Amino acid sequence: MIFVYFLLMIIAFLFYILYNGPISYYLFFFLLALPVFGFIWILISSRKTTVSFKSDSRVYPRGHDSPFMLRLENRSPFLIPNAVIYIRYINSLTNKGSVIKVVTPIYSRNVQLLRISATSEHYGSISAKIEKIKLYDILKITRLKLPKKNFQSSPVSVTFIPEYIPLENNVTNYADYGLESDKFSEHKPGDDPSEIFGIHEYQYGDRISRIHWKLTAKSDTTYVKEYSLPIANSICLAANVCMKSNSPTELLKYDAVIEAFYAIGAYLSESACPHTMLWYDETNKRLVEKLSKEIENDTDSIRDYLKCARSSEDNKVLSEYYASVTENTRYGHFIYITNTLSDKTIELITTSEVAMRYTILYADDNNMPSFDGMYDNIDIISIKPSRIESSISELLL
């Protein structure tokens, strides 16, 4: 458009020289002043214009076309004919970024919502950040950058997490193994007389010792107490992904770890079994330990884990956890989910004495490593991406 403008200026100048009259003068002056008027136009508009993201921190299934919503507001009486918004995408898994340009007008005295999409073939987060915004007049002769205070500079992100996988594995009640608990199931009765689960009318076969004598005395019906079932924070799920490259094989093994981590956690919550989810935050250099009781807790945990899922070394979460764990820590079952496996891994787990049972879920690429020693107190199960349900079907939680 600048080339067209200069061409028009040359034609107007020649017309001004060759044609002696007010029309040629006015035309030449109009074209000469047009960039000045255009600059003043967009300058006034830019002071009343803001650009931000409407929402963030959402979760979507992998491969879902997830939207980032831009909110463009122009409170001035002047239209901005051309706005070029530069947005940088960064994938948290690969740390690779790309910049896209969004070209749009911004209407006067109006609020617009602009949808831009992102997706990922693997689990993780994609963040979007507005880098800069350039405003142009209608002929794109003059240009002005929107001040940074007028657009959102902080990034927003969407996270791609696994879909819920309906498992049917048996869940052991480790309260029967002597693990202390002050929490009780809200769904199943048990034999702990310290809490009352419910009351029902006497039926043949009910124990006489459980008759609720006070309530029975106040009515003409015999009532029986149902005792509660204690549930212990008895299962610990630990995940560690150490990737040396972004090869397709490594990315598939990474997906398998994420799927198993979320699937087992969500299934335990659905089964009213509190559990601990454990990982190492490489970004903030700290161990993260979260207690989950509801599926929403597991969703929050997997979203937090995906922000820092790559570890700098094998068994990082194990070495950090065992260095800080107290002598009183005791689980019924310790499950370690990883994409790397060695003798050191098994040695760290079996010598920790933090649980009664140990299981390693290894994201295998059909090359299960062989071990020289005999490990009788640990189970090793190979898991495959997109086949988690069948991979762990025989796992007794």
C-alpha cells in the first residue's frame, strides 16, 4: 500500500504542475496530509483500546481443538482498520515455540471476542502470550505500536490431559493391615464401632450387639447400627519421566506414564480410596506431594504435574522423596510409574521400607530390561500408551 500511495503522490504532483487550478492543489494537499491524519486517527484510537485473553487455565483432552479467546475493546469513536497481533505459542513438553499473526479490524465503541485455536498430539500445556500489537491506518501508510500497558503481557495456557479410563481393578483396604486412619468411607459400611455409618430396621441375620437400644426404646421398631469402614491414605503414586530426546518413541512412553498416573489416581478417588500423588518439580526444584480424595483433586494434580513433567535424571522423584521421608511414613502400596528402569530403580524402592507392597509400571517399547538379581517383593508391569486399561488389568491396587 505504501508503493500505491507514493505512486498516487507522483500522479497528484504531476497533475498539480500540469493543471493550474484549485482542484489539483486540494488533491495534492489531501494526499500529502493523509498520513498525518491517519497517524492522529490511530493515535487517538490506541489510547482507548485494550487487548486481553478472556479465559485461561482450562483443560482439554489430547488432540482437542482448544480455543484461546482474545478480547478486543475499542472505546474510542474511531475504527482501527488494521490491527496485527503477534502471539507466541510455547509447548511445555518440547519447549518449542512459534509466532502467529492475527490480522483484524477493531471496531469503534465495541467489544470483540476473537477465537484462535491450538492443539497438541501429546499431553502437556500450550501457553500463549501477546508479544506486540501494531496498528495501521486504512492504507497501511502509518504504523503505531499499541502501548504494553494496553494489552495483557502475562501468558495464558491450556492443558491437554488424558480422558478418564474406566478401570475395574480390585482395591485393597489397607486399614485391615494395621495402617491407622481417622477417615471413613462415605459409600460402604464396615466394622469400626467408633463411627456410625447408618441405621436401618432390624433384619434376620443382623447382630444383636448392634441393636440401637435408645432408638428402639423410643419407637415400636427395632433398629440396628451400621458401623463405618475406615479408609487409610494407603496408596502412593509416584511418577518420573526422564527424556533425553523428543523422538516419537520417547514421546509415546511419556504419554503412557501420564495416562497411567491419571487413570489410577482417578479410579482410586472413584473407589473412595485416598491416595498420595508424588512427583518432582524440576522448575521450582522441589518435591510435590498431594493428597487426593476426589477426581477433581487428581485432575488438578495431573495439570500441575504436566507443567514440570520432564525430569533431569532417572529416579529423581525417588531419590528426593527417600531423602526427606520420615520414619513414620507407611503405605500399604507404593506404585512407581516411569519411562526408565534399572537395577538402581528397584534398589531404591525395595530398600525404602515405606510400604508393604511395591509395583513398578514401566512404559515399555517392547524392550523390557533384564535384571541380574531376584526381586521377590516387587512387581514390574509393562504399560503401553492408549492401552492402559489392558496393561494394568491384573494390577491389584
